[in-house]
Amino acid sequence: MSRKKKIHFGPAGKPRNFKGTMREVPAELKKLKLDALEIEQVRRINISKEAAEKIREEAKKNKIILSLHAPYAINFASEKENVIEDSKKRLLDALRLAHWLNARIVVFHPGYYGKRSPQEALKLLIEGLKSVYKNAEKEGLSPLIGPETMGKLSQLGSLDEIIEVVKEIPQSAPVIDFAHLFARTKGKIRERRDYEKILSLIEDELGSKYLDGLHIHFSKMEYGDKGERKHLPFGQKAGPPFLPLAELLIDYGIEATIISESPLLEEDAIVMQRIVNGVRRKSKRETLLK
């Protein structure tokens, strides 16, 4: 019998229909009955320590789990040494801000292969992150380093690569973007067994502790020959399907945070939450009938 574990839901950034400040977002999410927020710092780090501490207080008061997305301008496999050094600095700055926020994990895009082989790019990524981790450890920064699975074939960030990174970097955890994986595999996430393969690989290679607390990005996705094209909202005839994942998480008792990256940020976070609640009710009825 599966254990009942909490699955948290929230948007990537401010709710689409909310006009207030970031400090006011946790209270707004509580009204919407959501309990997670990924703070987007994808252009640059622009939240001060003082502002971060106020956001942290509001998140704690409203029982909102925080995460942070680091700037997009990170490329640990660049052919330019200054770009790699700047990437290290940006990720460390993001970890520092996440520490002030008491955010659990910092999500980041690892970079691009460019002219390098995948093996060489992965080696450079791991070397760069080891340097970042050492500096974060010296400062006593608590957030996890979260490399994200990526959707374009030109990007460093296949599931296997992310797993290899987490094996090598202390205080790290995989960020699984199922829309990106759907695009990268050209639509091969269709059924429960497809999700099972992904979660089983994480468990087999990293251990079951990496499944509990798994940080997930989800939306629908349009893809082409080169992978990801654009995120789509629920309601369109596009994959990946969410229901099989919801059933799997509940049946296996996996705790997770699911961040909506749909164009309809908070609306689709609520849609996913309703799907999960529906699966829970169905599972409970079936258990009672046995």
C-alpha cells in the first residue's frame, strides 16, 4: 500500500493575473490554494538580501515552498573561459539569494554543446559545478544545486547527463522538466510506463531519496526536429499527458513539487492539482471497495 505524500503545486514566477509585488505573491498563492513558488531570476539577480528576507517571511507565514530559477545566461560548456567563469558567478549569486529566501533548490540550465562533444561538455559542466559547490560550502549556503533536463538537442541536459552531474556534485538534485524531455525525445513520453522508466532510472542510479522531494517542471510542449519549440497550455491536443504521471506519483507515494511553466501559469497549476486530487479520490474509493 502506498504512503500518502504531499504533492506541492505552484507557478514559475508571479501569477499571471496578479499585479502586486513579489513579497505579496505568497499570500496570493494561499488564496488560490497553491503552496509552491519558483522565483524567476532568469534575466539577472535583482532581489536584495533585505527584500529576500521579507519574501521568506511571507512564504513561511503562508506555508509556501520556495525555489529559485537562476539566470539563463549560464553556459558551463562555452568555448570562452570568461563565459564559464561568469556562469560560476551567476550560479553562486543565485545560490546566495536562494539561501536568503530559504528556497530549497536553485534550478539552472547547464549550457550548450556548441562545438564540443557531449562527453567534453559534460566534463566541463561537472568541473565548473565542483568549483561552485566548494565556494557555496565555504559560505554555508544551504540550497540544492538543481541542473534541469533540457528540451533542445543542442543543449547539455539529457536525463542521463543530469544524473551523472548529480552523482558527482554534493548537495545537488535533478530537476525533471517533463515537457523538455518530451521534446528532446520527440514525443516519446505518452504512457505510464514512459514515466516509470524515467523515475526508475533516477532511483536506480541515484537512490530512492532523490525521488522524495523531486522538483518537477510541467507544461504541454510543441516540438520539432531540433527539440523544444514552445510551452503550451493545458487544453490543447499536445503532450506530454499529465494524468499518467499523477497516478504514478500517488501509487508510489512520491513527494514532489510541481511547477507550472505553462503560458497559463497559475491556472494550469490549479488544473494539475485538481487532476492529482481526482486520482487520490479514485484511489481511496478503490481501496474501500477491496
